[in-house]
Amino acid sequence: MPARCQKYLDELRLMVKSVYKGKPSEKPLAVTLNFYKNVKPTAKNYGDVDNLSKAVLDALNGILWQDDSQIIELHGYKHKGAGKIEIEVLENVD
């Protein structure tokens, strides 16, 4: 993984830990990820939504959930906007 990507994921972990003080969930989860960048969602330099999602899900193992295998429903969206990620997690979605 390129150093800039690793730095980004490390920063994401720190930001989530600063906001979420709970224990990682052990329940089945539904996750929605909204990615915002200052380019059109169809631009090649935006990234593939599946790759963006996979990186975030792996990064948040042990923080929001024990393991991303608990995620039984996933929605990922790309938007034009101000460089941020919105993460929504719902428990007990079985």
C-alpha cells in the first residue's frame, strides 16, 4: 500500500477513535459509506467505490466492529464535495 494511503487510513482511525468511545460491535451490521472529493464521481482519479470501501472497512476493524465480516449489508456512494467520508453503521440488521 502506498505511504500516502497508509497515512490516510491511520488518520481515519484516529478521527473515528476521537469520536467513537464505545467498544467494537459484535453484531451483524449494515454500513453506508459516502465519499466526497473535489472531482466528479466518474473521474478516474476519484477511485473505485469498491476499493475505497474495502480500505475503510479494513481500517475500522477493531474500532467500530470486531471484523468487517460482520457487515451483511453495504452501501457505498461517491459524491463531489469537500474531501470527507461519512460513515453510518446500523446494528442488528439480521
